[in-house]
Amino acid sequence: MPEFLQFAFSGLTVGAVYALVALGFTLIYNASDVINFAQGEFVMLGGMTTVFLGLAGVPLPLAAVLAIVVTVAVGLALHRFAIEPARASGAVVLIIITIGASIFLRGVAQVVFDKRFHSLPSFIGGDAIRVGGAAILPQSLVVLAGAVVIVVLLWAFIERTLTGKAMIATAANEVAARLVGIDTRAIVALSFAISAAIGAVAGILITPITLTSYDVGSLLALKGFAAAMLGGIGSAVGAVIGGLLLGLFEAFAAGYVSSQYKDAVAFLIILIVLFATPRGLFGRAPIERV
Amino acid sequence: MPGYAKTAAVIALWLAGGAGKASAQVKLGAVLSVTGPASFLGDPEKKTLETYVDEINAKGGVNGQKLQLVVYDDGADANAARTFATRLVEEDKVVAMVGGTTTGATLAMIPVFEEAQIPLISLAGAIQIIEPVRKWVFKTPHTDKMACEKIFADLKQRNLTTVALISGTDAFGKSMRDQCVAVAPQAGITIAHEESYGPRDSDMTPQLTNIKGKPAVQAVINPGFGQGPAIVTRNYRQLGIALPLYQSHGVASKQFIDLAGPAADGVRLPAAALLVAEKLPDNDPQKPVVVAYTRTYQQKTGQPVSTFGGHAYDGLMIFVEAAKRAGSFDKAKVRDEIEKTKNFIGTGGIVNMSPRDHLGLDLSAFRVLEIKGGDWTLVQ
């Protein structure tokens, strides 16, 4: 049984990372139907900025806060200078723009930071916690807790505040939302800001586990996107469940089947799930929004 | 219009010819992966070549002529490398080439230089570059086969014979894994279990749990580079596995120790003497060379040395010495002299080339290092 438990711990660790990245996709998607492929770069910016501010002598907690601020600024700039001017072009064009933005941000990070891997110290001690013959790092629990906190805050924001409602309205029908007095441009900008903040928090929390470099974003975004699709894109709870499931699939596939095929097994299961429920496990049917 | 084009072409030719005659410089080509995924290799290589070509020129050049370095950046793209190789041969008319950085780029460029009959000294790892031997192709870095043999030799000394492999699925990890599997029987080593991980994976505990569950395994070897081996090392300690862990020469940089943290303590790996320059015994023939290179490089760039820049130093110096012995830059004569390189003391080891060996290093070029208290120590 210790093997099973260890695989589960591994799955939860990796899954929590995916879940945090997946959460970043939900908000922008909810506000504008755009899947922001630069989300992975927000994650990278959060981690890398913290690392470099830390190296420059800034205390780590302050460095983390500054990193979030920087990433939010980048998110707003992305919206203002890349998304907003092309707003009339429809979601597909905007998605392609975000891919371009992701490549651009990666290139800039390569020059501004460097091309090496970096790490951050674990938040609460580096020694593994041993349970029933298996071991889990305390940082994995921090990442899981972070995912839960973000889900609760997101839920409260969308369901309990007027701005959150305005965001749902903007997503449902932009013209109608504008007619009832919602500043849709500000709402979409806000969604980019919050997503960037979520990405930055994710990057800071996961760096002690995954390490970071200028190009970690692309693969994290891919896995996070798969997790978000599995959970049902646009649903915060779905993003977390999807992320954890994807992590568990990979860990059990690596442990019981073969480490060569773990990604293949995980994606095969995702395909099967999506065949059965095309909107993902927690996806809303579009009819609900009308 | 065709008339204009013709005139322009004639003028261009004339200008190119004139420029060639005006400078009494000899061009040395280098196609390196200065940017892109292999930039951590190509960047120190480029800086090394620039530093030492300047230094050689300041001392009057080679055979009375100054060297001019022509560097192209292939971004780790083999197609781009081949295009630049053609440009070096046809437009720049280089007398020799030091590069490419990666095995893929080198293999793509070899046909160009073989056909043009220009010596090429590669800075890439794989053994395929020099096996089978090609007339115009040489290389300076150790092969992954040698790394495996060195690890196995150290295992034998510790009376350990049964190992497990956990390899990265990137090109480096795969190639080294294949070489280790191939040489294990001759070395008397049994590979009892094999696992792998993707180059971007962030948790390898399932694979290591499986290895932990195999009672026969006495040691674990991790062929791979990048951040993967650092995570393997951390997970290894997280699971409390007590067996000796061997990493490859692919992680022989301070960065690995930084990333793996205290978990790196006790990890062994084969690496070039360059990494432990100051710690070598004073009677070590390589000591003066590696200490001098380390000082020059750090002073010039402000960055810690890596073995990769060292390979470029070796390649450049082997070419320069050969050209001096040849007394000219005649390509065929320089090639013959490169092949006759004997007792050349470089950063990678002592090079003794022959018509059948275009690398010229033996196992003594590798040192077994153990990480203790966040620093390298030499294992005697």
C-alpha cells in the first residue's frame, strides 16, 4: 500500500500545480471567451520576478508581492496593447494574439532575466512529511491550499459582487451588457489583471517544487489548459478537479503502467472523458448564460 | 534590367574580391547555438572563442596572420546550421570551423565540410560524430559512452554491480541511456530496472518509488540534463532512498547544486577537471591549463566557468597548434596536423589523436566528483 499512497501524493503534488495554472484560464474565458495562451507566461513571470528580486536583496515576501504587481501590469498591458485594439476580430483571432504574446513574453524574459533554471526556498520547511510509508513535501500542501483559497475567492467574486455579475454579463452578450451600462472594456481588462495575478501567485507557489526558467510557461499552460478542459473550461471548481485528476492520472500511469507512456495515458483518459461529456466535468451548457 | 543585374553582380564580385585581398586575416568559422534551448552551451562557447581569438591576435596572431572569427547563431536549429555552414564555406571562405554546439547541428553540417575539404572541430557530445571516423571531422567533448564507463568503473570499485536507470527522454538522456545499456555487459554491470521521465516533469516520485521497490538494486544512475536531474535528486531524498545516486556529466555545473540544494549531498558524477580546477593536486598536468582558463574566463565575463566553454577553448587551441605546426593555413596540411595532435593538454583532458581516433581522450579525462556540503570534491 505505501506505493499506492506515494503515487497518490505525487499525483496530488503535480495535480495541484496544474490546478493553479488551470484556474488562471477560467476568468479571462468567462469574461471574453478567449483562451489566454499567455497564461503560462504569467506563471513564469510570477516565479522569475520573485527569484530575481530575491537575488537583488529584496526580502522574499515583499519580492512575491512585487512580482504579482509586475505580472498584473504585464496582464493589463497585454490587454491594452494587444487584445483591445483587435477586440472586433472575434475570439479565434484573439486566441492567436495571445499565442504571439506568449512567445514575445518568453523572448523578453530570456533577455531581462536569463536562461538558467532557478528555485525558491520552500515556504514551510523542506523536510518531507511521512505518512504510511509514503512522503509528501510540505510545499505540495501549500500549493493545494493556495488552489482552494483562490477558488473560494473567485467564487465569492463572481457570485457575490456586482462586478463579478457584470463579468458574466459581458461574457454572455457584450452588446447587451454595454446597453445596460456595463463598461465592458474595463471588465475585460479587469479579467486580464486578475488572471495575471492568479498566474503570478501560481508561479510563486509552485517554483519551490517545479523550479522555474524563462520557458516553463508553455508546457505548464498546455497541461493547465488540458486540466481546465477536463474540468470544464470556465468553471473554477472544474479547473481544480481537472488539475488534480490530470496529476493523478499521470502519477498512476507512471507508477503502474510505464513512465514512458504516462502522458499518453493521461491524455487518453482526458479524450475519453471529453467524448462522454464534451463540456468537461463541470462545464456549463451555454444555454444557462442566456 | 538583366543588364543592370549583371553589372551589379560584377561590382559585388569585385568588392568581395577586393575586401578579401585587403585584409591579411584568416577566417575561422563557428556555428554555435548562442540562443535557443542549447544557449547554455553555445553562449559560453562563443564568449570563450572571442576572448581567446582576441588574445591570440594581441600576441601577433598565428603564422604571422591575424585570426578573424566568424560566428553564426543557429538557435539550436540543425537546418539553420547547415545554411550557415554553406555560407561559411562559400562566402566567408573559412580555413577551419569550430562548432556546432549540438549533435544535431554538427551532423547536419558535416557533409558540407567533408565536401569542401575543410577541417571541422565539433563541440557536441555524441559519439556518432567521430564514429565512424570521417576524414575532416574532429571533436573535443567527452562522449556519453565514456561517462557511462567512468560511472561503472567507480561502481566496481565500491563493489556495486546491480543498478537501476532513470533517464530523461530528451536527446541527451536517451543517447546516454543507450550507451550505458550498451556498455554495461562489458563492464560487468547489470541493469535491473529502468524508468524514464519527460524533460519538463516536475515530480519523479512514482518512478523512484518503483525503483525503491526493487530489492536487487544497489545504485541508481540518472542520465539527463536540465532541471530534471535536480528534481530526481530532491525526490530521491524525499523518499529517503539510501542507495548511492549517480548523475551524469550533463549536470556538471554549480547550478545543479543550487537547484538540488542539500539533497545533492553525496551525489556522484563524472566530470572534466575544469570543474575542480583549484582542487586538483599541484602535480596534475591539467592544473595550469584549467586554472588559467578559469581565471581568464571569469575575469572577462564575470560568470562561472562551464565545461562547455572549455570544449571551445580546446577546439580553438588544437586548431591553432596544428596551424603552427603546419606553418601555413593550407587546409589539408592543417587537417593532417590536427590528426597528429599528441599530448595536447586541454580543459577536457589530455588529447592524443590518431587516424582512427578523432577525439583522443581516454577515461582519465573524466574525474569522479562527489558533492559534499554544496561543493565538489574529488573522489580518489
